[in-house]
Amino acid sequence: TKKLREETFNKMTTDEQVSESVKKNIEDMKLTIINYCKDLKKICKYFNPVDELNSLIKYLNFECKTCTTIEAKNLLDEFINDIQKLVDELSVKLKE
């Protein structure tokens, strides 16, 4: 049982490390997206990534209503929520 406890602890530590690594990678990707959007705004004065992403969210919400399985609907809802969080961040960051 001691060996099993050690293996379980090691797995938990590894899972925590993986989770932290994934979170860091996601944050890095968000920063990259925000920086690209800032660059795009400089290049194309009338381009508004927030509006574009909001249009995408509206479309995805419409598509979500046609999902035939709960799993697909849940995955799409989660994706929509992630995009909405990015839009919220972009709204603030692009004003800076």
C-alpha cells in the first residue's frame, strides 16, 4: 500500500504540473492573440476583432441550438464561453 500511495502522490503531482503547464500555455496563447489583434488594428484601422468575435459567438449560439447530443451542446457551450472570455479581455486590452 505504501508503493500505491507513492504512485498516487506522484501521479497527482504530475497531473498538477500538467494542469499548470496547460494553464500557462493557454495564457501565453491569449496574449499572442491579443497582440496579433492589436497589430491588426494598427494595420487595418476599421477592423474590430471584438465585433468579429461577437458575430462568431452569435453564429455558434445559433448552431448550438441545432446540436443533436447533449455532449456536443456542452462542448460548444464551453467553446462559446471561452471565446466570450477572450472577447472580454480583448475589449479591455485593445483600449490600452
